[in-house]
Amino acid sequence: MRYAVWDGGSAVFRVSAHRHLRQIAHLSIVGAMLLLGGAATQARPSIRLPEIGTPIEDGQPARPVAAWNDFCARMPSECTVDLSEPTQIALTPSVWRLLSSINRRVNQRIKPVTDMAHWGVVDRWDYPDDGFGDCEDIQLLKRRMLVQRHLPRRALRMTVVIDEIGEGHAVLMVRTDRGDLILDNKTNAVLPWQRTGYSFVKREGQDGLAWVSLTNGTSPATTANR
């Protein structure tokens, strides 16, 4: 009789111990998951936004390069200014990641080639849908991709500069609440306009078809520059 009672007690004890071990194992798994999750969170690099800069100073209305007029005649919707759109973008970490990603991806994807070699003319603005293009073609593609990701076209302005070798060059100016940033096929870094080393000549206007002159630089006849 004592044996029977003791045997039953042992069974109860074994069941209780088994449940206790299962609880310990479950808590250990949960704890490990939390630790791994915390480690993953800590390992993920934080997004460092650029320092707050200043917008580039606008000047008088300016005429765009002739190749831009030809581009707009072929693709008028790409040149229309929607006055309901904002003129600046709030530079959040997600927008900063998007700008950096698009700039890098397009630079890697499009093979630089002059307009003469590509189109047989000195200067032509178009989309590099065949995988080849020069500076303005590459920036137009970046702009299109950013618009497709719901950034306002009115804050994405095609811009003409004089580059480090004294030639006409096209970049994409992104107007943000932290200053004007430049997407450029010559570098994967998205830079404030002051840090590019370029002389800024003119950019698309934000209120109509006319462009606006910028800080300095004589307007080049073309932007035929890879």
C-alpha cells in the first residue's frame, strides 16, 4: 500500500518536473529570440542625415539649353510643373536611403556614353532605356524612378553646372528641408550642392517652364559630358 501511494506520487512528481522543464525551455527560447532581436537591432547601422544646409540662391529667369526644349516637345508631361506639389521634400531617414539607393543603382546600371556616340548628335536629352546614356540621361532616369516612388517632381530639378574640368554637365537637384542635395553620375555620394565643387549655372524653374539662373558660371551651350 505504501508502495502504491509512493509510486503514484512519483508519477505526479515526474509530470510536474516535466512541465517545469518545458517552461524553462520555452523561456530560454524566448529569451534567446529577444537577445538575437536586440543584437540585430543594435547591429543595424543608424541612418545619419546630412547636416542642415542652405538652399542655393535663385536668380533671374533663364533659358534652358536647346536639348531640354527638344526633350519637352517629345515628352511634355515630363516638363509640366504641378503647382499643387510641394517645392521641398522632408528629408527623413527613409527618403535619404531612397536617394542614396537610386543614385548608386542608376550609376551602376547605365554605361556612360556621349550623345554623339549614342544618338549621333552633339546634345540630346532622353531616357537611357537601352542601358547607355550621358549625364542628363542618367539624371532623368533617377528623377523618373524617384517620382515613381512618390517624391514630388516639382522638388526634383534638372540642373546645369560647370564641372571640375570646365565643361557643361547636368545633375539632379533634390530640394529638401535640409538644403539642396545633388545626385550625380560622377559619384555615388549624395552631396550638398556646396560640396560638389561645381559652378551652378541654372536649373528648372518651380513655377513654370522658364528656368532660373543660379549662383555663378557662364551658361554652356550643351551638356554633352559623360
